[in-house]
Amino acid sequence: MFFDFLRLSNSKGLVAADTKTQDKEHDKEIKKFLKNILGCKPGNILLYRIALIHKSKSHKDAKGYKINNERLEYLGDTVLSTIVGDFLFKKYPHHGEGFLTEMRSKIVSRASLNQLAKKIGLLDLIECNKGGNTQYISMSGDAFEAITGALYLDKGYDKTYKILINRILTVYVDVDSIENSDWNYKSKIIDWAQKTKRKISFEVINIDESAPRKQYKVEVRIDDVPQLTAVAFSIRAAEQLSAEKTFKKLVEQGVIDLSLLTRSHD
């Protein structure tokens, strides 16, 4: 049950471990963020503090279990996807399942959430090892999902829905711009490879099972030559991210001629 985590958050072991590293100034910044950006006060500040602990800065409770934001991130991912799906369903009453699925994927993609987290100032609140702001590419987007999970546990679904819709989606996310953007880079780079008689493949080169959720590292290969890689919680997402990075690099290098391509809605 989701609320098992809330019980764990209030356990003496976790509080004791967390007290050692508690920073009152950091708590003030978290409260300021919640008030100014999300328009709410924390009922349980500990949840939000945990939501901002990157795994590189994990604490341990009395039993030796690691305390970081990965569990909240998992929960927030589910809640956020549901809320965005509901929002889009109501905003586009005459669009089909394919359009709605692609729009949701665009909004909750790691790249989009990373940008969103930076816009609202979340990146500066994350606890991580030195150099983490540049080393951990998906850290800010992961933290946003974790904050969503913390909100859900602290405020409930209805309040979380209102906050994300009224304070985030309608303020910081340009849905109309996203609607008109090209997103499916995997289809675009495959289209280019077919037109230019290139062999292209997406290879899973690593699976990290150390965290609660598996992370997949995918590498793009063109004519068996390794290109760029990306890491995500699903193979499909990692393929999209690695395709995007590779596609943009090849465009910059002049290897890909955009005039040869047509927009894909696959």
C-alpha cells in the first residue's frame, strides 16, 4: 500500500537518521518553494525533504535501509501520469487515443520534466553529491516526480490534482507548443536511415537493477558504429532519448538533411 511509506516516513529510525543531516535553512527553502510555486504548506515536511534527496546522497535509517527519493519518484510517476492523462482527456474531447498518448508522453518525458523542474527552481533544492547538477542528467525531473509523490501522500489526490493543474500545467507548461512539436525522434531517425540506406539499431547495453526500478541504458548504432546513449526507466523511453540526442547531433554535423524527412505520427 502507498501509505506504508508514510508510516515508514514517521518511524523513529528514519527520523533519527534524518535529524543528523537536518538543515533548518534547507527546510525554509523547501517551505518557500511549496508556498510560492505550489501554493501550499507542508503537513509533513519530512516527505518533501526525502523527495529532494538524490540517491547519490542517500541516508540510512536505523535498520540500514537507504533513504532517498526513488520510492517517492515511483509513486509520483504514477500519480503525474494519471493527472496529465485526465487533463488531456478533458482538454481534447475529440482527439483519439494515439494523440492523447503521444501528448502525455511528451509532457511527462524526462527531458520535459527536467526543463520544468529547472523553471520552477527545484534543481537548487536537491541534495546530491558535488557535481551532481551536471552529472545526473535526469535528477531534476526525477525530483519533480518525487515531489508529486510527496504531495499525494501529504495532501491526497484531489488537492494534488488541483495544484498540478492550476499551479504547474497551466502556468509553466505550454501545451499548445508541445502539441505542435516534433517528438518522435526514433521514428525520424529510422526514416532518415531508410532513405539513406543506413543500418540503424537500438541496443540495450546496460540494465541497472540496484534501484527499486530498473534503469535501461540504450545505445544508438548506425552501420554498427556506436552513437549516443541514454538512460531511462523503460527501454522505449531510453530509445526515444538516445534517438533524440543522436538525431540532433547528426543534424548539427550536417549528416542529416531535414529536407529529406517527413513528420511522423507513429
